[in-house]
Amino acid sequence: MKTLKILIITGIVLSAFSSCKETELKPIEKDGTAPGTLSNPTVESLAGAAKITYNLPGDPDILYVQASYKNQSGQNVEFKSSYYSNFIVVEGFADSAAHNVEMYVVDKSGNRSALTTVSVTPKAPPYLTAYKSLAVVSDFGGASFSFKNLNKAELAVVVSTPDSTGKMRVARTFYTARDSANFSLRGYASESRVFNIFVRDKWGNSSEVLSKELTPIYEVQLDKKKFREMFLPGDAVCNFWDGAMPFAWDGKAIPDQRGAGLHTGNASTGVPKYITFDLGVQAQLSRFSQQTIQDERHWYNDVSLRRYEVWGISQYNTNGSFDGWTKLATVTNVKPSGLPTGIFTEDDRVAGRIGDEVNIPVDMPKVRYIRIRCLQNWSGNTNMCISEMTFWGNDK
């Protein structure tokens, strides 16, 4: 009896497997009748795109509308819109000239209607308007680039400059979908050099190349051996958990251990805590970096800085007030993945190792004394731990 049951079950399984092998994916409906064509197409011109509104034919088996055009490379760019909609948006045009868009109605049997050709004239595409707004100026150790992207298009700004052999190489590709953006390219001597810049969109359209010859502003990494700890009225103590302020400029960003950095403790006061130190030289700062203690317990967690400010002054007040101090930067530490505490992607770990890299505007005054003011750490209070800080600028 048991053997009979096994044979029956085996036969059912083999039969089902055989049936699965013979099954082919075919249209639910199959006929040879083409659907009717679109009627009353109207065009709304958009930036590098066009919205085409139409009336569908009365066929009951319509599946979608297809629209396509040929781009500058002669390739066919295709879009589809379901039968639930009465319009389609066609994107990726490289210019604002007139273009023919070919449109078909497709039914559930795969039949296509007769061709409907619609002429569209897009507005200027976002990559070109962004290119026209490009501003390039000399900056510390290189150049700064800014532009407008009012349509919030996905754009890439590509910058090339000569390498050590004099050959032009891509030095940075900056991606954004924000309405405006700025970024810097640094690390070059204060000598005249050429920067070539162009803008590219996600459709592969590229602008002309803007070429600028600029002389980077002199920049040097400030000598950490000259940094000195200070303690003014109101300053936080930094030596909790075997911490000390000088550990934050000893050239080592390391995991949690003695000498890992400065630490202001865990007690919550409800008000921002701050520390003060001397750079040992007066300088116009160009940028700085801050790295927390280098392990997963502290990346985006614990009392690592999340929102904080950097202040500077050339001569401090002995009473500890902020009178005369200039806020050089406000910083928000961001976890790339946005995942909950304790869960990491490799991008999170890489960003954690790098820490915060912050540019300081070129119009800031020269300073010698620095304050780091914690507005919020990753635990929600205002304590801080810092493993390493580095500053760059013009110390001449």
C-alpha cells in the first residue's frame, strides 16, 4: 500500500513537472486586429522633455502607448504609458529644437496601431541651463565650482586638470539632483593651471567644455605640533574615559583605547558643550576634518558629534564668552545608508573612517583660536568624543 502511494505521488510530481516545461508565456488574448490610433494629441513643452496628452481609441484590449524618438547618436529612445493614463512624458532631448516623436497604441495581443507622428519642441534641457550658470573661481589649493539646477535633474559635473605628466585627467565627477550645488577640487600648488569642466545628464547628453586657467590660493596643512590645549570659563572637561584633548591632534584616528581621543563624558546638561584650543599660528582657514573614534561602537552612535559648530577668533576673551568669535562652519554628520544604530553598510564604514570633511568659506577672517561647539551627538545629548582633527589654510 505504501509503495502504491509513493508511485502515485511520483507520477503526479512528474506530470506537473512535464506540464511546467511545456508551458509557454503567451499573450492572454491573441488576435490579429490592430488597435485604433491616438487622436487629438497636444504637447506641453518641458525642460529637455515634452508631455503629450491624447485620446485613446475605444478598443477594449489596449495595453499601453509607446513613444520614441532618435537622439543625437541616432539611437532610439523609447517610453511607455499604460492605458490607465491619457498622457506620456518623453525625456532626454539634447536641445530645444523641433523633434518628431513616433507614437503607437499596443494591445494585449502585441498588435501595434498605425503610426501617429507628433512634433515637439522642448525647452532648454537642464544640463545646458546648468552649464550656462557655471561659476568657477580660484580656491584654497584648487578651484570652487557652483551652478544652478532649478529642475533638480540628475546631473554630473566633470572636472579635468593636468596630472603630474601634464596630461589632462578627470580629477572629479560631482553628482547632484539638487536645485543648486557647489563643490571644490583641492590639493594643488599655488601655480597657474587649467581646469576643464562640462555637464552631463543621465541620458548621455554633454555640454561643451568650459576651460578656465586659474591659480589656486596657497594652502597648507597646519602643523599639529603647534596646537595647544586651552580651558576657558564654560569649557567642557575633555579627559573622561582616559581621554585628553592633545590626543585629538596626535596624527592618529584609532579605535577605542587609551589615547583614542578627547571625551567630555556622558552626563547630559541639556545645553551645548564646547572646547577651546590654540592652533599656534594665525591663519585663514580653508577646510578641516574631524574623525570620531574609529569603531562601530562610535560611528553614528554614542557621543560622536552629529550636529556641531566650528568657531574661530584671532584674540580670545578671557571671560570665556563668545563675544567676537566668528562661526566658521555648521556641520551635520550623516550616515549614508540611513540605517538604524548598529547596522552598517560598507559605505557607512568608509564614510565613518573618513569622517567629516568641511570647507570653510573664503571670506572668513584669519583666526588662531578654535572652538568646537556640540549641538547634538548621536545619543541625543551634547557630549562629544573626537579622535582626530586636521586644519588647512593660509598661514602666511
